[in-house]
Amino acid sequence: MPPKRKGKKPIGKPKKAMSAYLYFVCEEMPKIKKANSALKQKEIMSILGKQWKNMDDKSKWTALAAESKETHAQAVLVWQA
């Protein structure tokens, strides 16, 4: 049985909104890379995951994610129109 083919993605469809964790990673990764230049990407992501899990105040990034979600919802409405 041949593998199923995915349908083509609609042209111009907006990408998904970024999560709070992705905003955190985008902000913190350069700092860790600068401090530990010998680490591999997998090790850096492991450090970031542990930091995120142990963090108490995530409000900065959740606010950015909420804003991104609203922007994405607006973009989808414009795209569907």
C-alpha cells in the first residue's frame, strides 16, 4: 500500500502563534551559547528546558504568547476573508 500524501498547504496561511516557551528560548538561547560556546544544540535545549520547568514567574513570556495568539487570530480572519 503506497504511503498517504499530504495535501498541499494553503497559500498565504499564517503560521501558528508562538508559545511562551518559544519566546523564552529565543531570548535565553543566545545568552547560554555565549556563556557555553562548546555545548551542542541538544545540550543547550536541555538546559533551557530545565530552566523553564523550574521557573516560577513566566508572566513575561505568557503575555507575549497571548499577544501572539491574538495577532494570529486576526491574521487568520483576514486570510479567510
